[in-house]
Amino acid sequence: MGIDIRLPIGILFSLLGLILAAYGFFGDASRYRQSLDVNINLVWGIVLFAFGFFMLLLGRRGMRVAPQKSGSQSSHSSGHNR
Amino acid sequence: MTGIDWLILGLYFVFVLGIGVALKSSVKTSTDFFLAGRAIPAWVCGLAFMSANLGAQEVIGMGASGAKYGIATSHFYWIGAIPAMVFVGIFMMPFYYGSRARSVPEYLRLRFDEKTRGLNAISFAIMTIFSSGISMYAIAKLIQTLRIFDGTFQRLGLNGSWIFDFAILISAVVVLAYTFLGGLSSAIYNEVVQFFLIVAGFLPLSWLGLKSVGGWSGLKAKLDPSFTHSWVGMGHAHTNPLGVEWFGLAMGLGFVLSFGYWCTDFLVIQRAMAAKSMSAARRTPLIGALPKMLFPFLVILPGLIAVALPTPPAVTHAGMTATTEPQGRGIIPYKLDATTGKPALDKDGKPQLDYDLAVPNMLLHYFPPGMLGLGLTALLASFMSGMAGNVTAFNTVWTYDIYQSYIRPGATDQHYLWMGRVATVFGIAFSIAAAYMANRFNNIMDMLQLVFAFVNAPLFATFLLGMFWKRATGHGAFSGLLSGTAAAAVHHGLTLSAGAVPGIKGGWLGLVHTYPSEMAQNFWTAIFAWTTCFFVTILVSLLTRAPEESKLTGLVYSLTPRPEEEPLAWYARPVSLAIIVLAGTLLLNVIFW
């Protein structure tokens, strides 16, 4: 349908990751006492950004592949259709 | 909530609505709206299949059970979901998808007759409205209890008593907007987003929690052994925290209730019907089962950690005397009596714990601003997509099975598309009404949920016989369903759980048997309902005229050619996926034995 779901997921999680990482990087370190002195915003922000970026790549590739295949049954493994 | 938390929540709302707007242009026919044009890839349907069930009540409830019963709660996943998900994918999906029925009730009409469909459609439509209303109520209550919006409301000079209404309104409007615009595809896309958000919000919670208690071994050392084993003690109802013996667990939960839900509930089946091919439809529940198998570590584990943490010292409010006793267990506080403000006591005079606060308190305990916003957004997202699941299932059943069948048959497709959108609006309006009803009359809601349980319990017997026994007739199915429901009600009326008083908890017809726990009573009610339905359906079917075999092709196992396998890689074939999932589940059961 319409758009490849991996694109919006990619954009959302890259943005969430960036926001969290930036907030963790520039913010006050003392607030991480409750998270066991782990700067969880920075660490998890980077993880989410990496995930979002990966989904963006997959989604872009999917959108480029989709028009060529439209009409035909694309029937390969689950991660690659559309 | 601070600025950064609001920013994250706001970003999520923008995306949810954006997806609805972006998908609007691809909704041209009623099939696009109700069945997502049957064009969704398997992995998307699979994640949606799993997430539609993962409402906030599930997340909160599983954490609460984890705190109350320990790792045995994972039976609700490993026994109570995975086998049924495998069964529906491998054996039942060929008939749901292959029959081209547009809904579960419609399958019942094709296989049996109009009255069986009508019974299922009407009870299902009412049930979806009430369950979305009840979950709306639950989340609004939670937001109120946690005081999430209190600070913001104060700063804006708004009355704090509006928080409940605000929470209901905002979620209703957002869900309405995206399901109205994009229909089922919009709901499915948002369920996939929610899936990733839940993982993003809860994985660090489990990680930090485990880290602070010294890992799984540290957690084991802090808790009673019955909390960290799922099967030890299941031999007898009195030797495990659930109060159920293995047979009641395996039959009641593992067979009747779980197959009844995962194999017949249109809310989840609809996600598979939206798949783009037969093979994608069959793989949908199996792909959903892969993460489902691991979800206990995200939603149950935080509950266990919450009881293992040291209890914080009591906060002394002005004008109240300071107490030195711990005010709860772990970071779970006592449940407070609404009128006296003191802890509510159970039948033994011991204070009750407010287990529903296990997961929210864990979020507040470990997450600084930023991550807290993400965690709360994940909770809110799970609530909204659970609600959207109900709403999309409702508008489909209403439009196809009630409106098109009994009110206005033969109209144009555009008319039914229009009706679907209208049904979305009044479905949500009714849910809001149900949420306020739940707020005013708690008992009515308990009673309704009980009635739904009676109606649902026998359903799987009907589908099992319908799909695998060609002799089953419409009269048989209909009388089986009614007598199964009646059997559930009678069993409930004649039994009680230990310590309960006759009334809503059972025993309203007299007392024949007392179960060690409410859970055991529920499981056995389901077992009685299923068995009654099964045998009455067989008996009445044999007494009535056999259905014509020519009409049952594609609907019954023995009269349907085996689905042709698409050329897929070995690991992506439905049967291989099923074996992987079952082996993984078995392994998990052994590890946490």
C-alpha cells in the first residue's frame, strides 16, 4: 500500500535517536544517577539512530525496487518485499 | 513530564497522523479500507498480528502478573499463545484466506449459516466497543494516578480534574483521525511502529533493571524460588503461585482460551487477511510468534525486578505521621482505599499491593527525562494501537456482517466505504461512552467482561469442527455455541475461588466446588464451555441434514486441495517457521523450568 513502512519508521527512529543522543550529550550528567550512572539517553539514542538509519536504507531500496516489480509477484524472503 | 518528554511524545503523534494522511490517497474501495487492499507484506502483517493484541492493558497487566506470580506469567505467552499462533498459521489460515471471506463471521456464514454468523457478528461488535472503552478508561486512570500531566496542567493553569477527560479525548481523536483516513492499512502501519516503540522503550528498562539487581542470578537470589521457575510446582494447584495445576493450565489456558482467541478472534485474524498472498497470510501468525516468544523478557521481567528492589522509605506528607514501615513490596506501593487514603486490606487483613503500578514505577525509577518520554510514548502507543485494532475490527464486522447483511444489502462499494468511515466515528464515540461508564459503574464492566468470556469460551470448538469435520451443520454450530455459553454460565454460577464471596466471582446458583484461585476457576469454566459446545455440535449435526459437499470446497480440510507452496527460501516457508518457533518455545520452557 502506498508507502514502504520502513521509510516512516526509519525517519521516526532516526529523529528520536538524534534527539535523545543530543540531549544526553549536552545535558547534565548528574541526572543519570537513577539510571545507574549510565548515560542512557546518549547510549540508547545512538542505538535508535543506527536502527532508524538502517530502516531508511532498507526502505529506500524497497521503494526503488518496488516500481520495477509492480504487477509481478515479488516472492522472496520476508525482509525484502516491497 | 519535562520539555524533552513532550517533544518525543509530540513527534510520535505527528508521525501517527502523518501515516494516516499519507495512506488516505490509496484508500479507494471498501477492500482498501477494511482489508488494506490485501496487499501487505508478511512481516508487516506478522508484527501487526502480534501488536494488535499488545495493548497497554496487556503491557501493564503482564508486568503486574510478573510482580504477583513471577516468571510463571510467561505461560500466557509460551503455552497461552505460541501453539495457537502456529496452529492458526499452518492449519486454519488456508480456509480463512482461501475462502476469500472478508471477516471471521463471514466465514461462519459460508461454512454454516446466517444465524451462526449473526450471533458471532453481533456479540463480537459489542465486545470490541466495550473492550476499547475499557482500555481507554484504564489508560486515562493510569495517567491520572501517575500524575504524568499534573505539572504541565498546573503550569498552564488548567484544572487537574480534567486530566482524565483530556487523556481520553486526545487518544480518541488521534485514533479516530488515522483509522478514519487510512483504514486498516493505517492501523497496521501504526501497530508496526508501536511494536518497535515498545521494544525501544522496554529493552533498556529490562537491561537497567537486571543490571541493578545483579543479572538473572542476582534476581534469583533476591526472590522466592517459585518466582523464577515456570513449571516447578505446577504438579499441584497449591504448590505454585498461580493456584492452577498443570492440566487446568494446559487445557484451559493452553488449549481452550488461547486457541479461542488467536484462532477465532477477528481482531487478530483481520491482520492476516490483509496479507498479499496465501503464503504471506499463513506466515503472518508465525512471524508474529517469533517476537511474541521473547516478549516476556520485555513486559514480565520488569514486574519481577520491581518486587526485588529495595522498598523506598515512606514519603511523609505534611500533616501525616511518619511511618517507618516499608509502604509496599519492592517499588510497588500498597493499594490505597479511595475514601480513607489508607492501604486497602485483603480478606486476611494484610494490605493489598497495587500491582498495576509495577511497570509504570519501573519507568519512573530508572528513566531520566528523555528516556522517560520514550517509555511513556511506548505505553501510550500500545494503548492507541490496541484501541485502533478494536475499532478497525468493529467497523469491518459492522459494515460487512451487520449493515450489508441485515440493514442495507446491495448498495454500491462506495456506499460501504462511506459506512465504514461513519462506523469508525460512532465506534469511537461508543467507546468513549463505555470508558465513562467504566469510570462510574465498575461492576457493570466486570459483569460485561464475564459475559464476553462466556460467549468466547466455546468458539474454538465450533471452528475446529467447522474446518475439520465436513459433517458439522449450521444447526449444530448454532446450538453448540449457545449451549457452550450456557455451560460456562452454569459452571461459573456453581463454583467459587477460595475466599471469594458469591456474586460476580461465581457461586450465584449455589456452591458445588471451590477452586484454589480465580485463575483456576476461569480456566475450568472455559474447559466446560468448550467441551459442551464440542459434543452438542456433534450430536445436533448428526441429527440434522448433512450439508452439501459441493458447497464446502475451500472451507473444510478434507474437501480443499492443499495450498500450493510459493517458491520460498527454506527458512521462510510456513512449516519451517513453525518448527523454529516451537523449538524456541520449548527451549525457553526448559531454561526457565
